[in-house]
Amino acid sequence: MSFSSDMEKAKANQSIETIAKLLKEHNIKPEDVGSIKSMRIGKWQTVTKDESGEAIIHDLKGASLILSPKWAEGPQWPVVQQGPKYNVPKNKGKSRKTKNWETAVILPDIQMGYYKKSLEQNAELEPIHDEAALSVALKLVEDVNPDRVVMLGDNLDFAEFGKYLTAPTFKQLTQATIDRATLLCAQVRTAAPNAKITWIAGNHEARLARYIQSNAEAAFGLTRGKLNDELRDNWPVLSVPNLCRMDDFGVDYLPGYPESFIALNGNLIIRHGDRVNSNSSTTTKYLNDAHKSVIYGHIHRVEVAYRTRVSESGPRTIMAASPGCLCRIDGAVPSVKSGSDEFGRPLMQGAENWQQGLALVQYQPKGVGEEWFNYEQMWIYNGRGIFRGVEYVA
């Protein structure tokens, strides 16, 4: 090796040491350096004077660096590469038919009732319930052949007994409503011959008893006369289950609005409901204080929401859901927002934010497994609906 190459190597090592020292002094990691733009390493002399005025020569040396950070150079390509090749083994997950599970169809707010198309004595009656939506619902019940049918309440509108002023076109039509509701009980039983059918009383069914108490209290609770010492366990004469012949069709009537509910299992209850949030989802009102999942009616809107909370056994998710309604949604049903013309006929201007539908629940009954359930919504519009790939048309 020549002398000049040794000198160059020593000079290079000295430069590297100087750079390392500068980086360390300024707390810069070498891996963060992208490139060195310029570097100056030099020696020079300077002259000063001592106290007696004699000149003193000083030998000085220094270095300066201009660096660019690594991030300034942009990403090191390729930033994103193809994923690795996989040999995917057969999925070890299992699928199986539900065993020991039951099925329930939930029929919400039918609001059965009529109004007269004119004030004439024998005027044609127009239903405020939706016969097309009912046709779709009954056909689905027939196809599913469920273990249970739950009618969420407000299946009778009873406009004549309500607190709101009703036009003459709605008067004296309670009998027609009772007759149609009796037919409904027969239709549901025919569609689901082996099902347990439960009719939960809603606030509209409660109108009848409240009206009798307010206007004919002596008639409240009257039943058919008994012979000898037989037990009087039949329904009052002027009660919804008696008037609609529910015992004839094996329909269980659950009175006691708003307290009444049924529990499909330990995790899911069904009730008519008494909460309304007009400007947003009512599910929030139930989820805020519910400890079990709940299916409710009353609001005539399709809603479903979930909430997960911490519990001793880990995260616990509950659901609140409204299947909608089976009444008309075009303004025919008397309500706080509905209006009528000078003859008392509804204006049909779609006054309410309502949606038609029903629900199906598959669930593990009490005492079976972990008592899970699965909720499915069917939306109905203009007498049509699709459920599990099947189209239903009124």
C-alpha cells in the first residue's frame, strides 16, 4: 500500500469520526439520516495578544454538516407488496340445522277499524287497517308454520272510544270492527293450526274497558250468568277476548297494558310498549335501561338497534326492535297528526312516519342451551314483501 493511500484512508476515518461526533452531539441517530448534502472539515489559525501585547498563534479546526432527514427522500419503494401465497385449508367451522329451536312470527299494530265513505246511512265502509299487508302476513305465517304467533297489540283501533275527537264517519262502526277482528282470529288459527297464539293488549284495546268504566261503570266486568256452583272464569261480556271469540280459536289474550309481556326465553321479552321518541329512534329509550332484549310495538315504525355492556361474564349484547305495523300508513288511521275533510273523511296525505312490516324470531326456549335467539325483519310495502328469497304479494 502506498503512502498516499494510507493518508487518504486516515483522512477518511477522521472524517467519519467527526461526522459521528457531530451526530452524537446533536442527538441524531445515523439511521434517521437520508443523505449528507455538504460537509466541511478544516483547520485554520487565529492570532490573539496576551496581557503584555505579545502575539499568540492558535491552531483551530472545525466541521460543518448539512444533512437531509430520511423521511425527506419519500417512501422506499415498493411500499406495498403483494401478500404471500396461501394454501387455504378446509374451513373447520361447522354449520348445522337448529335443533330444539322454535319459531315465532310477530304481528304488530293492525289498528282494525273502518270509516264511512259518506254520511249516508248505508255508505260503503273503508278499512283503516291494511287488508293487503294482512294478506302478506297471513301467507307468511302459513308458509313458516311457526310454534308461536305473537300479536303485539293495538290490533283494534276503537276510534270511537279514544280521547281524540272523531268525525261522524267513524261512528257506530265498532261492531264491524269486532266482526273483522273475530275473522282475524280464525285466519291466524287456520294459517298456524298448531301454534300457540298470544294477543297482547295494547293501549287501543284498553280504550274499551276505560270507556265502560267512565261511562257505564255498573256494566264493567259483567260476565254471563252461571248455573249452580260452577266457577265464573269466563271473560266479561264487554271485553275484547269475549267479543272476538278468542277462546273458540285458542287465542290467548294477555290483558294489563302497559305491564303485560311474554318471555320467549331468558334473554328476550315481547310487549306492546308505551314509549315513543317522535324525533329519533325509540330503541334508545329501551336500551338505556333494559337488561334483556325486547321486541315492542306501539310506534308503527321499523327500528332495530343493539347495545353491548360489560357484565361479569364478559361483553353482553342486547337488542331492541320494532317490526313496524300492519295498518294503513297513508293517514287513514286517526291520530294526532291526521286530518279530515268537511265530511269527516281522512285526507290521506301520509301524515305519519310509519312503516309496515312484521318479524320472525328463531329462539331457544327456556331451559334449552344458552337461550339464544335470532331476529329477522320483513318489510312490507304496497302489499308486497320479500322474505328469505320468497316474494309475497297480496
